[in-house]
Amino acid sequence: MRAMNAEPEMFTKAVTEACAAARAAAAILASAGAGVRDQALLAAARHLRADATKILDANARDMSGFSGTAAFADRLRLTHERIEAMARGLEDIAALPDPLAGTLAQWTRPNGLVITRIPQPLGVLGMIFESRPNVAADAAAIALKAGNALLLRGGSESFFSVAAIHAAIAAGLREAGLPAACVQVAPTTERAFVGAMLAAAGQIDLMIPRGGKALVERVQREARIPVLAHAEGLNHTYIHAAADFNMAEAILVNAKLRRTGICGATETLLLDAAIADALLPRLIATLAAQNCDFRADERARAIVPALPAAGPDDFDTEWLDAILNIRIVDGLNDALAHIAAHGSEHTAAIVTQDEAAAQTFLAGVASAVALWNASTQFCDGGEFGFGAEIGIATGRIHARGPIGPAQLTTFRYLVRGTGQVRP
């Protein structure tokens, strides 16, 4: 149902029942073995393809009621190609090594005790996300691969799309002999359901918000359970004085314009003053020809007077659109200082042929992902070899950067003795 005319206690009851089912399903899932989990992912991929028309019809229903920006609409829209990409993502994740297999570490104590650290699932995950319905498939696949059950709550704008995708995932689970409760979707778009999820201490082991700044801040503020935070992508590309101009141009155009609505898109260009006179007009001409708009500081406008002036908040804005902030910087330290002041510790890139400068940048920037001579749009789990990613973690606890199956595990210890007692 899209809405639940209920008292807050009813939402708490609904979340409690969903979490109880998820906990029971997680126990079955963790003991089922990697082969069964992979069978479920492959079956779900087949159902996604078979149900493509149903999914597109559901997406059309969501799109018909949408009235937001063009960039947001692009994130919401599904096509045959995007459904196929979802299916391939499930297959790619199924092909990954089992994150629960093997030994993380082992050592023997002087008293003969053999201590082994092994991976294990986190348990029951909760995820709240906005706009992009394909996140439902990616998140389900990554959670299942790592042996976790998942309770999803998508945005109201993608309600019908997520329900249709979930139906395919559930069909794959049943085909593999696993409980459909391994992956559940909130039956309502009411905000009170989110509140009940955030209060589900002891029922949900980890909460993952994926969306705009307001959503992440609300989850961090209200959650009574651990949160794997996904901050906005205030990403920077710094073109150093020793950059190759052709490479710099190609990287920047891709980083900004390949898909403007993803969190890995570059929002700010930092251009070294030593090459700004020669390179900036060329970059502006190339980007403007592809309908990019700009917000520039005074030094950039002195070089290209037609550039719009940056406002006081522009360098702290995640545009998710064809808008690029531009600032001229006086070398590497100035670039690092700007990123520290305005970045979100998501992704930052340097373009340079100077290895020493690159190493200084990579060591000095605090971003979860730092790149040298590559587009920020590579900050994505699929591109990291994770099959997909459930989000880009920008916090300092547990995991950082793209979150794949291995990042959704924890560990425990096995201790083997021969009769030892503690003195």
C-alpha cells in the first residue's frame, strides 16, 4: 500500500514484524552456503529480465506523478538498458568470491591456544534511499551475497518501480529455496515508517541511508542503531600545473557530464593558476558546447569574463546537474585546503604528470576515494570490481568508499585449545 492510515504504534508493529521475519530469514541465509545465495541472485537476474515490461510499466506510473528536476527525473527513469544493467549486476555479484569464506587471520598463543578470525554477516540491514529504483536491486544483491537480510524503504517517487523490482528479487529467492523475507520492502511511503525503522534498536543491526543531505542528516540524528553514512558528493577535480592538457580535458568532461545526477560526478574544478590562462578558455568552450553551466570565482572570470560569478554557497552545493564550480588555486596546498574546507570526504581527483605531486595529493586529501589521472565517476562499486555498490560511505567507522559485499561483513573468533585453563 502507498499510505497507511494508522497510529504510530501500527508502524512500530509493522517494522517489528518485518524485522522478526528478516532475523529468521538471515539465519537460514547465512547457513545456506554461497552456492545457494548465488543461485538466488542468478534466478533474480532472470526474473528481472522476464519482468522487464512490468517493471517499465510500474516506472511509467512513478514518472507520471513526478514533477522534479530533469536530473532527478534521470535518476528515477528506468529503461530496458538499465534493467539489463541491474540483471548483469546481480550476475556479476554472484560471480564474486564468497565474502564469508576463508580465514581473515590466525595465530597461536604461547599457551598453545589457536585463535582464528573469520568473517560473518552483519545480520539484518535497514536501508532508506531516494529516487534511483535500481538501488533496490543493487542493495539486495550485495546484502544477500554477504548473508544479510535487508529491509528496504525507497522514496515515494519510486514506490511502484521498487515494488516491481522487489517482486523479481523475491521470485529469485523462492526459486533458490530461500525465504522471501530475506529482502523486504516497506509497504508504505509514510515517513512514520522511517521513524519506526530508525528506532528499531536490537532488530536492525545497521542502517544505511542513501540520498540527499536532509535524509542522511535525519537518519544520523534520529537513529538508535549504527549508521553507515553516505554523504553528498561534493567532489573535486584538481588540474595540476603539470597536467597533460588533452588528458585533463577528457577527464573533466567525463567527470562532470557523463552522468550529472550520480554522487560520483565532479562538482568543482580546481585549476592551477600556472596553467589557467592557457587551459581555462579551452575547457569552458568544450564544456559549454555540451550545455554545461558554470559558477566561477573572480580569478576565473578575469580569464573568461562571460563566466557567471559563484555565489557564497555555490562551492558547498552538490548540483547533480550540468553545473560546474570553478576556482583558480595557487598550487597543490591551496587545492588541498579548498577540498578540506568544502568537500564531503567523498571523492577527489588530481590530473598531473608529476608523480611526486600526485603522491602528495593522494596522501593529503581526506576523501574516501582519491584518484590520479582518472574521472571521479569511477567512484562506483561496479567499477571497483564489487559488482555494484550499496552506497559510498564517507564516515570513519567500519568501512569507507564504495560498499560491496565484503564491506557488509564483520568477524568473530574461533579459539581452539587442548585443555588450557587460565592461571
